[in-house]
Amino acid sequence: MIQITVIKLYDYGKWTLTLGQDREHQLQMFQASLYNEAQKLFSVKNSLVFLNRSDELFAVTNKLNLEDHLLIQKKLRTTFNNPLSMSIGHAKNPFDANMHAFESEQAHIILNQDYMIYGSINTTTNNDDVTIIHFDIEDFTSVKKKQTPYETSSLIFELYHVMSKFFMKQKSLSFFMGGDNFMVLSHSDYKKQASEFINMIRQKYGLILNCGIGKGSTARDAAKHATQSLDMIRTIRNSGEKKPSIYEF
């Protein structure tokens, strides 16, 4: 069972209009600051925040209760004048947890009205509730040498689009982490999903993906193990042995 909290800026569009037309630089700084602060507050609780859109964040919040969310919400409101809402959902797979959070907000299932927290808290946790797949591109340095920075970014975002569509059909959620790194919140059959995706990208784009898989009771544990797995692929490659495409720590 995975628990996801969606953090949204409330009435953000109306607020942006109050800043006048010379506002874009202010918005970009504000959004970056919000992501930075939210990541700090949630990571202390062994959660991990993913940037969905700049006015919306996803946090994997296994083992966090309502009091934990309230504490973070209060700190965010103290730092930022803009009201934030939190919608909490949980399910056996990440997409349905995201759906549960969405439907809870739409139905106004309120956990705390003053701080606009909706949904329900998962009270049952296991040691391997969170599964994260960490992808990167093999020899991405060579890819960057063959085309301009903008062309490289275009390729990365095209890959992200294909990844998002592919894994969403598998009830998983994908996020671009910067550089040539992506993380997928997954669940059962994750190795099969990863293998199919790697083969598809190799055939379509000629790119070789490395894939590290990690599981844990919290998002930080799972992400750490996924990154350790990815590092192990590099270690095996550098030793001269045949490297695996997928490794699970």
C-alpha cells in the first residue's frame, strides 16, 4: 500500500494576476522556493517530494499521519502567504493512490478544514510498500556531444513523455529528476515493466537505459536502494564485466 500526498497552491491563478504583468521572474523564484522548502520538510520525515507541475507537488508519504501533515502544512503556511491544500490518497498502486487523493478532494472528504487537508491516512504499513525504479541513460555524455543543449533537452522531454504514458498504463507514476535521471513509482511486475520499457526505448531511439530498483517502507529508503542499484550497474561496467540492464539492490 503506497500513500501519496498531492500539495497544491490554492487559487494560485488569481494570486498571480495581483502581481502585474512583470511577474514571471517572481513566479519562478516562488515556485522554486516552495519546492525547496517542501522537499526539506517532507524529507525529514523520510518522505520524498516529486515536482509534478510547478504549482503542484507529489509526495510519497508512507508512515506519515495527520499530525505529520499538519506540522508540515503549518510551516509551509508560515513561510509562504499563499494557501496550500493537501490531498492524501493510498492504494495498492501509485496511480490509484493518486486517484484516491484526487477523488477525496473533489468529494470534500476533510481531515482538517482549517488547513485544507483532504483524504484519508493509511494506517497499515509494510516494509516494502514503496517501489522506485531509477533510470538513467547509458553514456549520456556522448549523446550531448552530438547535438545542441536544446536538442538534448527536447530528446529528454520526449523520452519523459513516452515513459509517462507507458508506465501510467501499468498504474505507475513517472517523474523527471533532472539531467538524464528519471524515477518511477511502481508496484508489482516492476521488473517486467522496466524490461519492456528498456527494450522499447532501445528500438525506438537507439538509447540504452540503465535501471536500478529499490524497495522500502518509506520513499527515501526506496529511492536510496534504487540509486544504490544504479550505482552497482556502473561498478559492474567499470570492472570490465558484462553489466546488467536492471539491478535490484
